[in-house]
Amino acid sequence: MNQPLAYIHPQAKIADNVVIEPFVTIHKDVEIGEGSWIGSNVTIMPGARIGKNCKIFPGAVISAIPQDLKFKGEETQTVIGDNTIIRECVTINRGTRDRWQTVIGANCLLMAYVHVAHDCFIGNNCILANSVNLAGHVVIGDWGIIGGVSAVHQFVKIGQHSMISGGSLVRKDVPPFVKAAREPLSYAGVNSIGLRRRGFSSEKISEIQEIYRILFLSKHNTNTALEFIETEMKASVERDEILGFIRESTRGIMKGYSFLDE
């Protein structure tokens, strides 16, 4: 839809059935998939690749250059998957030469005032509540949920199906399938409600709970716990996902819960 009160660069590639409201600015080297809606006063800068049926609400700025002094103007991208909703005043910076892209998956919801810095990779079906701030190079697995006004340190990884309490300071990696809360951020149980909603069986949830009982609630150190889990528990997709995530962590994982912390 050609909106006379919007500025659309002639080199931008806008698919059919895209609605562009007044006072939108779309720069060159932008692609927007069919069926998407771009609300008033949105700014979409070079390198944006926006999927089908997305909704971007007023005041959002997509694909601005990174807030990184090492950035030297290289041609990078912001990639946003199909059916993703980006609410008011969200800011998403494009990548640097480290990963060349900032990626938001399909079917995500980024609530108002979220900031996603350069080179972040966010999976599918993720929810970032109001005023979540991601520093550069953060990775969030599919179905990750981060509560409002949380801040995530650069290079942190957050595992799939995890849920982080609002107001959290996320300085360490958060393994898959868990809830995380408190200060400093700690294990708060398995995200069993979320897993049930997504079709995980009671037996599978019990298996995941047992893995984290050994890892976080026993007296084993992390390496010993991982060896015990690998030796004593039957291999499964979930078990191997947890083991691989923890072993590949470069920042270290969040701490386990202790009654002594109360």
C-alpha cells in the first residue's frame, strides 16, 4: 500500500498487501514480506529483512547501526521472521562483522521499549516483555520468555523453553527448560507449566526435573554432576541438549538454588 505521507526509498522491496501507515520512513536495502503492517512513525533502516505478516507498532526503530565503537560501517542485516510482533518504541540494531546479522525468529513478541543489540540471535516463539534490554551477542533459544525490565549481559546464552523472572539481571548462561529468578539469578525449578503447554509428557518433565535435581540440588560440582547424568541416565534429546548447553557455556551457568540464600 503506497502511503503518500510516508517516505519509502525507491530501492526498498515491499511485497504485496503490506500496509504502511503515515509518517513511516523506510530506507534503501530494506525488504518487507507480504501481509505485514508498519505503524505510524516507524523507522526501518538499511539491512532490514522483515518477514511475512509481521506487525511493527509506532515508534519502533529497526536495523539502526550498532551502538558499538568497533563498528566500521560494514554491510550487515537485521532479520525478522514471519508473524513476529514488535510493539511500541522497540529498537533493534543490525549486526557487526562478528555475526553479520541480528536475528529475531518467527512468531515472536517483543513488547514495548525492548532493546535488542547487535548480533543477538533470538529463536522462534520467544517473548520479551516490556523494557527487556539485550546487550550484544546474546542468544535465546526457541520458546524463551524473559520478564519485563530484565537486563541481559553481552554474550549470554539462554536455553530453549526457559523462563526468566521480571526484573532479573542475567549475567550467566541460563540452561534449557528452567525457570530463573532471585538475585543473583538462580535456578527456580523446571518450567513445567510451559513444557506441558507445548506437549511435553509428564514422564519427560520428570526426567528433566531429575537432571536438574542432580545438577543444582545435589552436592556434586558441575563436572561431576554432568558425568553422573551422562553415565546413569538414559540418553534422550532433552538430556543431551542440557549436557551440551552446559559444556559449551563460555560464561558459566547461573547458580543453583540454596536455602542458605533465603
